Amino acid sequence: MTWLCSNPPLNPLYILLLLITPQGHVVVTSPSFAHRLEYIYKNANDFDPGRYGPGREEDKKVQFAYIGFGGGRHSCMGYNFAYLQVCVNGGCVGCVGV
């Protein structure tokens, strides 16, 4: 089981689910629950976008800590479209009033 050794380390709950979930079953989690885990995020219930920035990067402590667009083999199909929308709209914000 060398796949359990990874960098960054796997979330302990993720390892437990791998070991106890019967074959063919599906495990689903809620992002609003997963993004409020105190052992991953400091002051998890507070709005703090800086937690993802350089130097802190709290979402990088364990694999799949941030699951805004899913994770693993089947991530969100709309990720690239959402990223494009942020870039386009973010670029337009700087042009307003020019």
C-alpha cells in the first residue's frame, strides 16, 4: 500500500474512508463541512481569504483539504470555465472608469 505515502500527507479521515468503505460504494462530503475543519484551518468559521495566500496556505496542509472544485479523479467540469470567468471579469474591474 505505497499509495498511502504521499506528499503532502493524506487527510487522516480520507485514509480511514479508504480502509472502511466497501467496494462499489460512494463517499460524499460537503465543502461547507470540509472547509470548517479546525485541525486544518485556523479560525475555520471566520471569513479569511488570506488563509490561501503565500506564506500561510492552510489548504495545502493535507491532500484535498480545499475541495471547492472537487478532487481526485473526477473534479469539477466547470473549473476551467470558472477560472476564465474570474480572469475576464477581474480584468474588466481594473478598466472601469478609464
